Amino acid sequence: MGHRPALALHGGAGVLPQERFPSDLADSLQAELLRCLAEGWAVLHAGGPAVEAVCACVAALENIPWFNAGHGAVLNADGRVECDAAVMAGDGRCGAVAGIRSVRQPVHLARRLLEEPGLVFLAGAGAEAYARREGFEAVEESYFVTAQRQQELAQARKTGTVSLDTAERFGTVGAVACDGQGRLAAATSTGGLTNKIPGRIGDSPVIGAGTYACDDSCAVSCTGIGEVFLRQVVAHDIAARLRYGGQSLKAAVETVVLDELPALGGEGGLIAVTPAGELVLCHNSPSLYRAWQRADGPPQAAIF
Amino acid sequence: MGHRPALALHGGAGVLPQERFPSDLADSLQAELLRCLAEGWAVLHAGGPAVEAVCACVAALENIPWFNAGHGAVLNADGRVECDAAVMAGDGRCGAVAGIRSVRQPVHLARRLLEEPGLVFLAGAGAEAYARREGFEAVEESYFVTAQRQQELAQARKTGTVSLDTAERFGTVGAVACDGQGRLAAATSTGGLTNKIPGRIGDSPVIGAGTYACDDSCAVSCTGIGEVFLRQVVAHDIAARLRYGGQSLKAAVETVVLDELPALGGEGGLIAVTPAGELVLCHNSPSLYRAWQRADGPPQAAIF
């Protein structure tokens, strides 16, 4: 291996300060993050590609109802599920889906599009029809729905809010990786915002906004107030600061996450990795549920 | 006016070389482009904002059946219309819609989202339900459909192609403007590709890919092979080359359009403007249907 593998994942940005966060929840949350990290690290450790590692992490996170992606995705204003996901490899291949409610692992559908030379982005019923043709099993929408998310929607309807001020606020999940050959990848998956207007697409599935990877610069996965990340084209902006501005990953990420986004109401955070295996995980929200591992280092997890 | 207004529009990139292009068609095409340009120039001349000027141009282009946007949009593999549009102001406000088949002027729906602080991107039935709530008249899908597009779909189905090798190939429309106060805007509208897979979203409605504006750098509207423009985040990449790399608009556009995109199969072109009123219109395809005007200069149109 000429390069040192590195892997990071996030399970969204949270709004509870540390003193109000249940400590037993923090422990089990970090254990889950580490379990998902291990899925991706096994790929890298075996010499596998970065794109497979990020998909392994994100698929594992989608299966945990605590996070707002796949099983446990939040409900829109009609009480329906609309999952969005994207994956990008540093060689420019990418796939993205929006408005998915019948594919168990939305990130796997995005991954399938990444393999299509002439397709990148599919939405809604057309994306689900494509999934059927490609052999993805159809799951009932009820697979995604949890009692917790139904309660959150009922509460959001009562208060007329579109996002909930709970620990679950941004449970978007994502991962970035550098593999042993210096190839990068990023993936992101989300259910969006509780009580969101049907048809709303946030930054997660938008290549350049919530998800981006280029082997010459970095791979980025974002979480937070999607509309602000869309306007700022955040993930590609980080890469452009490296490529054209010669900024370090740390300087680029901190300028965007700690200076620019807060001024625009862009609460959230992101994770990023360079071909040298440098990892940066940064948030302007009270917390970012995250885990990471570098070559020869131990897996680590943190919340605040 | 402290700034010199400038305006440009495009009606897509074409594939016919000049010697095979009917000269009477060229004349009437340029007359139409100039008529649409005048709609936007009237806004700038009256001291109006760039965002209103680009929407006036694009709305006029949507109404002309020759172009692949609004009335005359191409048909997908199911024989259905799916219009996409985006508009962005240089102050960061933006709106985008995908999969529209009941709103006469998709760019006006995108413009409505631009005015919403908490929303950017809506797709499909949810976007159309939003349009109804906002008072947009519902038009029958047949409003968009022309005999020409039905013939093109029949031909595409016969040959199994997703895009047609005719003069109509890329009839996406777009506009960029700098107003008298140095404010920028960009707008793009398209029916996508003939015989496209239902649900497919190209670069046009994706902020950063086909459409982008920032008052500190430039405004950009693209047309071409959407998937390549999506992967390259082309519009934001142009802006980032100016902002972080100190490149001139001309150098940035020519590097991307003439060097990078052709190597990736990214046939097409783009139009761009800076706050100084500098206009660049560039294409690697045989033609780019275009028109432009600078302060104190005459309106001009070109194809090749």
C-alpha cells in the first residue's frame, strides 16, 4: 500500500449541549458508530476501494433506527418517507437518488447509479422503477417508519415547525475514505427534515453540495441545514479551496464551517479526507456524532 | 449606475456543423434569440435587478417551441414531459425544480422558491403541489408537447438512443446578467434528454452544476451532457477558479470548456458574466445558440 488508509463517518449534527445529553445514550451511540466504522475499515484493511468502504459504513448506519436515514428516516408533512442518498468516487464517478421509499438501502441504489456511465441523479417514482429493473427488492414504506419518528412528526405538526429541536435533529449519515491506493470516496444518506414539504431535496444527494470527492483534493460528506449547504455548494467549495487556493484541508474546513456557515444560519458540520489520509471532522453545532480511524491507529468516536 | 449592465442568453448547444445548418433557420433562430434578449435587457435598462432580467429571458425562451424548455420540451422514455429549472441570485438566494409537467413556466416556479428563505429544491408531484398552493395555474401536460418532439421520441425509441443527433439536440435555455448595481444572476431551464429515463435529473436545476451565481465572482449557466457537468460541478468550479485561483473569467471558462470537459465527453458550453460586466460565451460543441448585449453596445446573436 503506497497510501495510508483513513476513514471517518458521521451520524449527523445534534443540538443538545453536553450537559443535557443522557450519558447512557452517549455510550450506546458511540458503540454503534464504532460498529459501523468497523464495517468500512474491514474493506480498507482488506485492500478494498474507498467507495466500497464508505458504502459499507453508510449502509450500516442506514440500518440503525436512531439515525435519520434508511430505517428510521424522518417523515415529511404528508407522513411519508422520502430518502435521499449520494455516493461519489474520487475519479469522478457518482450516483445520487432522491425521494426513495421502497429501497431498503438508498445508498446502494446511489452506488448502482455510480456504475452507470450515462446516469447520475434519479428522483422519485422513476428512481424506484429503475431500482426494480435493476433487481433491488421492493420494501414496504412501513419498513422505514418508527414510532419515534411518528411522534416527532405529530409534535412538529402541533408546533408548526419543520425541524425538531431534539437530539435527533440532524441524523443524516455519511462517510469519507482514503484507501491504500490513495483513492477517495464520500457517501451521504438522509431522510431529510421532519415535516418537510413533500418533494424537498436537501444538500445530501446533490453532488458538490452535501457530497463530493476528487482524488486530487479531498472527499467531503456534510450534515446540517441543507438549504444553506446547497446555496454554498459546500463540499465542492472545500475541494476548490484546496485545488485552486492551496489551502490546507484544516484551514478550508474551519473557514467554511466555523466562519462562513454560521453567518448564514448554516448550522451543521462535515467530515473530509485527503489522498494523504488526513482527516478533518468539524462542526458548528453543539455536537457531531462521529467516528474515525487512521492507518495503525485505533478506532475512535466522539459526540461533542 | 455604478456598474455596466451586461446580459447573455443561450438556447442550447447544437451538433450540426455550419455547412449543414439551414441558413433560413439560422436567421429565424437568431431573430428569436434577440427577441428574448430584449425582454431581459428591458429589465436592466430600467434599472431592474439581474435576477428579474435572467428570468425574463428564460421565460421568453421557454415559450418558443424550438427550444427544449417549457413549451416544446422533449419527451422522456415514457412519452412524458419532465421540466427542470433553476435560478440563482449573486447574494446566494436560489430556487430549483425538477420533474415539472403542469407549470407553464418552470423558471417562474424556481424563482418563487428563490424568494423562500427555507426552501431551495423541490421535485416532482411535491413541487407541483407547492405550485398549486402558491397560485400557479395548472396547465395540461399537452401544453408542452409538440409534434416535433413526438417524432424525435419515436425516432429515438427506434434507434435505442437517449439523445438525438439533430440540430435540436441540446435546446436547454439559460441566461446570465449583471445589473446596474453589479448584482449577478443566472437561470437555466430544460426538458432534459429525449427518451431519458423517467426521474432523471441533469445539471440544469442543480445549483453549482448547471446554474450558479455569486456577486464576488461570476454567474454561470451551462448546457450540454448533463451528467458530465454534474460530476464536474461546472458552474461552481468556474466561480471557484476566479475566487480562489485568481483566474480571469476567460481563462477559467476556456480551461473548463475547451480542455477539461471534452476529455470527459462533456460536449456543450456555457455563458458567464462578472460583476464588472465581462461576458464570456464558450462552447466545445459545433454550435451554441446565443445572444448578448453590453452597456452602450448593440444586441448581438451567433450560432457557431
